[in-house]
Amino acid sequence: MEDLLGAVVDNGLGIGSFLALLYFIFTYVKDINTTMIKMSDTMIQIQITLSTLTDRIEKLEEKIKGNGD
């Protein structure tokens, strides 16, 4: 009887740990995925802004060089 009770307790803890792991994976990984998507969108916006600023600086430098000659 004690062996049976021990087996039930051991398997219960194993199964409980496994279910806790699955819960962690399905909840937190979804949150991490959402965060990564937002970070990716932000990086794209930063790249567009930097490209725009680079073009504006190049145009200003051309004006300055053109007026200096």
C-alpha cells in the first residue's frame, strides 16, 4: 500500500511539474513573441527615421558645399 501511495505521489509531482512547464511555455512564450514583434516593428521605424535623417543631412551638406564654392 505504501509503495502504491508513493508511486501516486511521485507520478503526481512529475505530472504536476510537466503541466506547470506547459503552462509556462504557453503563457510566457506568447508574451515574449508579442514583445519581439513589437521590438521588430520599432527597429523598422528606427531604420526608416535614420534613413530619412541621412538623406536630409546629405542635402544640407550639398547646399553648404554649393554655397561655399
